[in-house]
Amino acid sequence: MTVEPNRHLYEICHNVPKVELHCHLFGTIRKNTFLEFNERAGKPFTDKEILAFYIRGEKPVGVLRAFRTLDSRLIKYARDLYRLTFEYLEDAKSHNIHYTEFSWNPTGTVISSGIPFKDAQRAIADAIEEAHSKLRITGRLICAIDREDSPERAVQMVDWMIANPDPIHTIGIGIDYRETNRGPQLFFDAYARAKEYGFKLTAHAGEFETPWQNVQYAVNSLQVDRVDHGYSMLHNPELVQQILKEQKVITVVPTNSYYLRTLPRSQWASKHPIRQMIKLGLKIHPNSDDPTLHDSNSTKDWMMMVECFGATIEDLERFSLNGIDGCWAPDESKLQWREDIKDFFKHYK
Ligand SMILES: [Zn+2]
């Protein structure tokens, strides 16, 4: 079925029970929280600069500088991470996300903010528990390597996780920040160590038209359970075939700012790699990444899959099921969630 833009699309994308697998805690910060932390820190940003993050212009404002300043100036206490986490989970729930595996970069928190890993992890876990009991949303934490920092710091991050185990809440590792010239091979040791200790693995790879070899290395050498972005795999048909065969789940981001920045507006929707990934039948799952700083949310992102990239209702059902396959929840939960999704989509066939 081809979907015409209609009132049902919002209803479907908002109401479908969703999991989220690719979202960065700092990229979920609410405007008022950002303004408040900024005020408390003596205003390293002007209000105007902060407000600019919350407007999705044709050339988006890069979010990485905001993340660095959150680490170095604005996040001061473990309770700040509690607040970010609870507010994120509240916002996610308002778009019918019932389960999320979200990322946080411990290195910045520990080294720049000066908050010990144990306290930071505890604050996030407390917020997860509070949200679970008040809002009925389940949050799980992915500790993400800052790839602009050294391989040694990445191993150190995994060592913090091993020394402070919280297997209920902290279940995996990832890697993010700017990928250019910071290929995944730099972080082999950190991934091997995390795998040895039973953590699940994901990695940003092939995000900024960076070489397809980054995706291949993440899949074959880091042995990731899923891939974040993965777009440049499209430059290697054999790799695409391998990933199709392995049924590897790829978390994609409709609002990805690299393509918004580099493709002309008139070609953006037709040339965005997500369009091709849908056609190839890759096992993709749409995600919000940095929702508030990209002026987006899960409902909008799921709508974009249809409105911009040509997905159908059947594709939306498939994406929903891909999310269940790709998440790290217990199998018994997944069985029920698959049934819920199939029931939901029966009404739209
Ligand atoms: Zn991301």
C-alpha cells in the first residue's frame, strides 16, 4: 500500500508502540533545562545561541560543540544527569516509546565534568527506575566511547563499567562523536574487552560518508550486534549483501545533519541514503538521535520515513519489528511486543 499524506500517518507514527535504539542523552536536553544550566554556569552561551539549537534550519547548527560545553561547563552534578535522563524518558514516553536503549559518554562526564563514573551511572539508573515506576517506560544505558579521544580512554571507560557493574541498567557500549579519521579499528581493544565481559555492542559507522570499510570493520572485527547509521555501506554491494544475509539491524536517523548540510534542499529527500536502504530491504529502524537539538521527535522521524523517503505502511510495520529484533531486551518481552505491533497494524491494513 502506498501512503498518501493523510491524517492517519500522524496517528500511526505517534501511536505505534515503539522502541528507540539510537538516542544520545545530551541530544535530548530540553530548552528550558539548557537555559537553566547555562544561567547557573555564568552563561558560556548567549540565550540566542541556545535558542538556535532548537530551530531546524536548512543548515543545522552542529550539536557536538553543545555536547562539549555541556561536559566542560554546564553539567556539574550527578543530579543533572538524573534530570536529563528523567526528562528524556518523559518525552520519549509521550511519543509512545515503551523501551529505549540510549547513549551517554562517560569519558566527558568523568574527565570534563569531574563526576565519578559510579555516581553518574547511579544517577542515570535512579532516573530510569523512577521513570519506569511513574511512566511505565523502560530505559537501558549504552556507554558510548568518545572517538575523538584516545583508544586508551576508551579502554578506561570499559574498565569503569567492569569495576561498577550494573547489569540491569547498563547493558552495552557504543561509539560516537566525529568519525572522520577516527575509524573503528582504533577501538578494537575496548570492544574486545566489553565483549569479553558480556556487554552488547553497537557502533556509529559510515555516518558522514566515511569509508564503507568502517562499517565492514565494525561488523566483522568489532563484531557489533547492530550498526548505527551505516549509510556508506551502500558504496559496497558485497557488504550490503553480507549485512542483508546476516539480518543485521541498522539504526538510521531521518534528520541526520550530514546529509541536510551537504545535499541541496531540492535533492535531499531523493538522495538521502535511507531511501535506498528501504528499497534494498535492509533491516533498518528509524531513530531520533538528538531529538530536541534537531528540533524533532520520534513521531516526526517516523513520519519522515514515509513523507521523505518513500516508505509504506508495510515498511513501518517492518521497521517496528526490526526494532524488536535489534534491541537487547529479554526474549520473553520481545514475543509480546511483536504481537502488540502486529495487532496495532491490523487496523491499518
Ligand atoms: Zn548518533
